[in-house]
Amino acid sequence: MADTIIVSVIQTNPQDDDKPGTMDRMAALLDEAGARGSDFVVLPEVWTGTGFSRPGAEAELAEPIPGPATAMLADKARRHGMHIVGSIYELGGEGLIHNTAPLIAPSGDILGIYRKTHLFDASGRPDIPPVLDESRKVTAGSELLLADTNRGRVGVAICSDIRFPEIFREYALGGAQMILMPTAFLMPRLDHWEFLMRARACDNQLFMVASGMTGRERHSGIGFVGRSMVVDPWGVVQACANDGEGMLTTHVDLDAVSRVRSWWPLLEQRRPELYPRQRSVV
């Protein structure tokens, strides 16, 4: 298995009332990612539409998995021999809606499904309207996704999960070399975005690969940070997108994970007996 891989992150500005156009633009960007030889492509969170335009928009955008969106991703994965991950509103059992990221293999098969476990509920903030509380729209998942691919072991997270370091430590202890993370990180928290990306990479000595949303949702005016990013296991920003729509592509040297961990074996130096509250169930 080659240790140097090519990763692309696609940054878009989807609108709820143009799902067909959004999917067409994403299909074209995936063809470009394939032309660049990408091994992994990370799309934004809820890339077919944010659901922020009006009450109930998420239900109109939701679809089953597999469904039309995953069928398009599977076709592009097969055509270009690459892994693809990005989240959509999933219409699940009993009519429940989830924020779900299927991980598509180069064969077009779904390697695994991750349903966002830590929902974005921050209505106590004066700059975040209560309508954005995610638990009003979707049901949280209850499992993490650690997957073995033909190019390494990866974990999947979604957006506000990044504020819960326990997820990323669990992935690191499970042998993850890279985290693939679709996001729609809200403005104006650009400082939090870079800080958290670098912290999760540095603490766990792995690659963080996250694609974000950019621009504004035109009906609500809600804005997004953009700045899709790849951070290496030493916490260095290896590549960063600008504020517009497009794609960022870079080479990732997976050997850096074992190299950095040999320099400073943080995972081996943990003292779990000192952290009993982290094992408790509240």
C-alpha cells in the first residue's frame, strides 16, 4: 500500500431551492477531483442543501441512503477509483431525519455510514438564532465510523463533532491515520475553526481533512467560514482553501503519522487511571 495519497476537499455554496443544480455542480467538481488523481474526496456537510432557508426545508431535502445523491457519488467513485464522503439529510426509518455521511468506496459500494452524533445546539449564543438548533430538525446517531480502506484507516466526523475531543481520541486509539470531516462551519468563528482543526490533529497525531461550506444561504443570510483545510499530525496547516467555491487538492504522506508518533508517543503515555470521569456514563 502506497503511503502517499492525494486528497481533495470540495467547498461549495448549496441552496435549498436548487438541489438539481447543486448536484450537477458537484458532479462536475467530482470529475475534476478524479482528473487530479484523488484517492479521497471530502464534500461539505449537507452538501445537497443546508435546510436553513425555511422551516421544514430539511425534510424536503431528505432522501434515503442509498438514494439519488449516493447513486451519483457511487458512479463518480467507480469512474475515477476514489473514496468519497460528504453528508446529506437522510430520511431514515420511522420518518426520522439524520445528518448522515456515507463513505463511498472506489467500487461504488458504501463502506460505512456515519450519522452525526453531536448535534449543533448553541441557541445560548447571542449570534446564533434558535432556529439553527439541529436537534429540532434531525436525530443524532449513536455510533462512530472507523473504516479500513485500501489506502489506510480513516475515521469520519461531521462539523460540530470537532468540539468533542473524545471522538478523535477514540479514533486515534483505534488506529486511524486520517479523519475525514464534512462541515458547514458558521461565521464568524474562523478563529475557532483553525484552532480546533489544529488541536484535534496535534493531540491525536493524525491528519485532519475537512471540507467546508462557503458564502451565504440567500434566504436566511446565514454565512459560512469556508477555508477547507488539511492539517498534518504535527498540527501544521498543510493546505487551506480560500473563501470561494472550488476545490483544494494536496498530497498526504501517511508515513508522517507513525513518524510523529515515534518522535513523541503521546498515545502510549496516557494515564487512563487518572481519567475515570471520561469512562463514566452520565
